[in-house]
Amino acid sequence: MDNFIDELNEQQREAVTTTEGYVRIIAGAGTGKTKALTYRYAYLVDELGISTSNILCVTFTNKAAREMSKRIRQMIGDSDTGYICTFHGFCVKLLREDIHVINYPQNFVVMDSEDTEEILKTVYENAHIQSRTYTFDMARDHISAMKNEMQHITYLADISNDRLLADYEKASDIPEKVFLGYLYEQKKVYGLDYDDLITIALHILRTDAEKCRKWQERMMYVMVDEFQDVSGNQYALAEILSGYHRNLFIVGDPDQTIYTWRGAKIEYILNFDAEHEDTKTVFLDINYRSIPEILAVSNSLIEKNKKRLPHSLEAYKESGRRPQYIHSKTTGDEARWMTAEIQKLISAGNSYSDIAVLYRSHFVSRSIEEAFIKSKIPYTLYSGVEFYKRKEIKDVLAYLRMIVYSDDLSFRRVINEPKRNFGKKRMAIVKAYADSHRCSLYNALLDLLEEKSVKTTGAIVFVDIIEGFKKTYKEKKLTDLVTEILEQTGYEVMLRQSGEQERLDNLAELKQSIDEFEKTSGEENTLEEYLQSIALYTNSDKEQDKETVKMMTIHTAKGLELPYVFVCGVNEGIFPSKHVDTEDMLEEERRMAYVACTRAERGLYISDAEGLNYDDSFRYPSRFIFNIDLDSIDYVNELPQRLVDDTKSYIAANESRYMPLDTELKPGDRVRHKVFGEGTITGIRGDIGCYVVKFDRVETERNLKIGVGLEKIGNL
């Protein structure tokens, strides 16, 4: 073991050998946190003599747990490391022992996402609920929220199936009906979904003192990796399990907190020392991944955040090339520049697998994919579908093909998209007619429009739309044609009603690609030529070689490291996202930018392009570009001063919506108004430049313009 310890730097050694009490490790990107975790586990076993059955080490993925177990077994010999697992994995172990206390069998079924999908289909069918009015996503979000509030425990633990069925049948509110129906169906098969695993484990620990003490005594040392990503329930679980021995070791990086949308709170790690007496904090700051120039960019960027523990990464590696930033006129230019730079890297002896392209949202990949295909650069798209293979894109292309070709593949794809009451039975009728009359499905439908079974559907409207466009499409711009299709078919409304913003963004990107096609293809900008060009993209024989450029979102890239990283689409409204409306959200976006930059080992490239967003607003360079110190990054081309001025004006106007204003009065101040009397400032609305005031004798709050008519008289 001494040899192992000798391999560690001073900070890592302190983390490994501090075994008792509450310990917080702030491990920056590339600083060897996994090494610190594995060595600490081995140190507990080999040096302190702790049994592996008394150590809980929680990771966030099964893959990470398997890799950590393998490394530890190599260090300590072949030994049981069963408590190296995810939170969900640990809860399964706990429930296999003790779930009987809620009258569930120990051989319960762990349901995956497909199982939950099937249950929802059953509930919707039995209750005659339309997914158009209450989508599966809405249902899943509601069920998850109810379970995280422990609203399901009584139904699963105490109430009989008959009683649950009765409550389900009499429920009139759709969310409640779906929730109860879901519980009924899962209880019938004694199934637990991912939310159940943690919430039921927590319930048992909180309500059964005997079981709680058993697990507390067993888990002498609790270690949690990626602590910046824990949810409230996961935090509570770690607290309870470590509550007897009081040995809780957490590792994380507040600067990489990018999962607040799934329940993570940066405060859990930032305030850990305030919540736990005598916490020992160790900073791991020596970065073994990136050259100093990349860290200079990363440090200068993240330093602009207020919610963090101030520290900077220090490079272990020798100097290299400064990161590059380029601003392009079009997304096509941006993609071509990226392609050229990648070709230079390959010519210099690097491999395609050394390169990653990262972006904030999937739709950004479209122009890059096109450029890669044209240049024969092999790539693999992670955590997403290739742009022209995404459902909404294929649907729109199918509508365009219906106008020109009316082929069976396109017909099958869009006849019931959006829903037109044209399901399997009616499709079978049309297919039988087409087979007997040797005609296309669309022509069969034309012949059957007056049939009763068809008349009651939306088929007539569908035909009217297609026939109308067949007569007029040659006279229309392609972008206008797509806009009208989305409107007349109700497709865009369907996406808006279901909250499918990313799909809407993809459609906006499609329109932009069509606009570029029209501008660059001269007289050959017909619908037929466009469909042919897309067919070449979608049917191109891409090399299925492992040596490929990796394309992925920044969320997907977290935890990875690659020699060369391109971060593209760094525009206002894209990165940071247009959905940002609070300072906390902006800081999370900046943390995402930091995560993206710190994936790079030897080369970092940042790019943006002009163009239009989905709402026709101009795409400005991101504020994150201006957050980077000028002396730490090379501008490939100098930004026009007017563009810089316009961008900064846009950012300033945008920030006023959510950034705290520098005002004389603050929330909590007592004030007096000549008409409303005395009251208390409860908030400040930066978007409208108003104080929010609750006056003592007025029932509801009032928005009053800053600087007008309020006198401070004290504080609460």
C-alpha cells in the first residue's frame, strides 16, 4: 500500500488518508478524483483493516461502478466489492432485504423505461385518455414529482389493490387518474421504477428504526462520487446512512454542476461544511489532463460565476498552442472551417478518434454533419439521432415527398401524424384495396374517401392539404412551403402543445438549411432537387469505422477527455440557451461551457456563426466569448467593432430580465407609500424595472417602478 500512496500528489494523499469524520473533496476537472477515491477505498481496507462489507462507495453510473470495482480488486486482491454501486443499485440491495416491511415481496420487478411506457399505454387505453391532450412526458413528470414527494407510499404499502382500483376508477382529474392507474398496474406485477427504489428505501430508513440502525451500523464509511449532481433524496440517503458512524466522504466539483434540471442543487456541496460540523475540505487543483493554455481559458471563464468555491486549476503538462476562436458569417462557413481544421489535425498524424465536436443542443449538428459527409470525415453521433434521421425532420420530408411522389413509405409515415384517427384497422382497409387494385396507398385512399370507415377520420383533410400543395408548390419558395405544411397539417401546433422545444428548434434549423440550399443552388432550387440532395445525405455510405470524430452534447461529454475539442454554436440564444431567465440558470450555462473546455487535452477550438434563431432574432456571439480573457485565446478573425458593440448591447438588454439590479432598496426593506401606506419589499422584477411590494393593508402585491414614490422606514 505504501507504494500506492507514493504515487499520489500532496493533495490526493491528504484526501486518501483523512478517513474519519466529514470530508469534502473539491476535485477540479482532470485532477485525479477517481484515483483518490479508489486509493482511499484500498487504504481503508489494507491499512485500516476495514471490511469491504462496511464500505459504501456510490458512483453515478453502472459503468463507473464496474470500472472502480475492477481497479480496487487489482489493488487489494480478489475481494467482494458489492457496495461499490450507484444510488439505485444500493437501494435494490437494501430493498431485497427489507422491502417486506411495506408488504412487497423480495422478488419485486425493477421496471425499466420500456416497462413504464407499456404501463402508461395500458392506463391510457383503459381510461380512454388521449395522449394529445395529456402527453406521456407530462404523465411521467407528474408521476415522478408525486413519487419524490412520497405520495405513492401509502398506496403501495398500505392500501389493497381493490381499494387502489376503486380510487383509480372514480378519479376524474386526468393527472390523478393516470397516477393512480400507473400505481395500480405496477402493483399488480409488484414492480418498482427508478423513482421507487430511492423513495421506498428512504421511507423504510425513516420509519423503521430497527432497519435504519442495521444499515447505519453496517455502512461504517460512506463515499459519494460526483456529489455536485446528487438530488435531494440522494443527499438524504447519504445523510441517514452515515448518521451513526458519521464518516461521510464526498467528492465533487461545484464548477461542473450541470444537472439541476434533474434535481441537483449546487448548494449541497457548497454548503456541506456549514451543515456538518468540523468538515475537512481538500482541494484537488493539479490538472493532469490539459495544457496550461486550455486551463487559462477555462479558469478565466468560470471565475465570472459567483456561486462557487474560489480556486483555479494548475497544469501539470507543458505548454502548447493557445485555444482558437472563430466567428463565421454562416453555419456553413463555421462547419467548413471546422472541417479544414480537422483535416489539418489528421494530416499532422492525429486520429479521428482524438477529436470531439461538442454543442449545447442537438440541432446545431446539422450543418456540421453535412460538411463532414461532403468531406468524407467519419463521425459518430452520440446521445441523439443524426439530423436528417430525427423524427420531426423525417416527418416533414415525408410530407414534401407526398407532394411530389405520394409514395407508400411517406404515406405510412404521415397519414396519422398528427393523429387523424387513422389507425391500424383503417390502414389495413386501405392496404387491402391497394393490393387488390395494384395502386399506391394514397390512390387507394382517394378511392375510399366516401367509405364510412374512412369518412369518420381526418383523411379528407389530409387529402385536401396534399392536393392543394400539388397544385401550387412549384410557385412557392421552399421555406414558405415548409412553413405552410407545418401550419396546415397542425404539426407545429402539436409540438408546441406537447412542449417539444428541441424538436421545434430542429425544424427551425431545417428551414435555415433549406434557405441555404435555395441561395446556393441557382436555378436547381426546386423541391425535387432538394429532396434528391437530402436523399444523398441520408443514404450516404458512411464508414462504420471506430476511428470517427465524436459528436455530442456537452451533457453527454461530461466525464470524457479527448486530445482535441471543438465547441460550436457558441451564440446568444443557443449557448447560453434562450430559456435562461435567472442568474442561477446563467451560471449553470457558464458551468457547461467550463465543462466543455475542460474536456480538451491538447487543442481547444471555439466557434459561432451569424444567422437567425427560431424566432427570427439575429444570432450574436455568446457572452461566454467575452468572459474569456483576451490574452488567453487567439481570435482567428477579428470581430468587427460594430458587431462587438451590438452584441454587448444585446447582452446588457437581455441581462436586465434576470440579473439583480443595483438598487437602493432590497427585499426585506420596510417602506412607506403615500397612497398604499406601509409595506415590505418582497422582490425585485428586473424585467420590468419594478419593486414587488406587499403593503400591510392591501391584500395582493403591487409592482412599483424603481425610483418612484417609496420611502425606506426600516428592515424586517
